[in-house]
Amino acid sequence: MFALAADGKTNRKGMPNPLRLAVIARPPFDVVRLPFPPAVVQRAGLALGAPLDKVLGYRSTYARTVDPLPANA
């Protein structure tokens, strides 16, 4: 999440777009959930959103494409 924010891929509240968030939230869903909406609704949203996200190229991890420090720093 920090790398997404550093690369400007989050909104002003620090959240990625809903499609990217579906891919990020799916793996740890059994241990981490939002307090609202109900878990059934969250699971349905993730089930519908995550496959679409992978088609769009989003992954559950984010690798920065730009080196944060120059080589001579």
C-alpha cells in the first residue's frame, strides 16, 4: 500500500481504486475484514471483482517500476 501511494496510485485518502483493492483484499480475507458491509457482501464483491482485476493486470502484490533511489546515491 505504501508503494502504491508513493507512485500516486491511491486517492487522497490513501485508498487504491476498488478494482485494485479487490485483488489486494482477497488473499487475507479469512483473517482481515471490514466492519461493514457484512462479510457475505464483501466476499461476493471480491469474487466478482478479483478475476476482472487480474485480466486488467492488477496483482495482489505491487512491485514498483521505478527505483526509489538513484544508483549513485
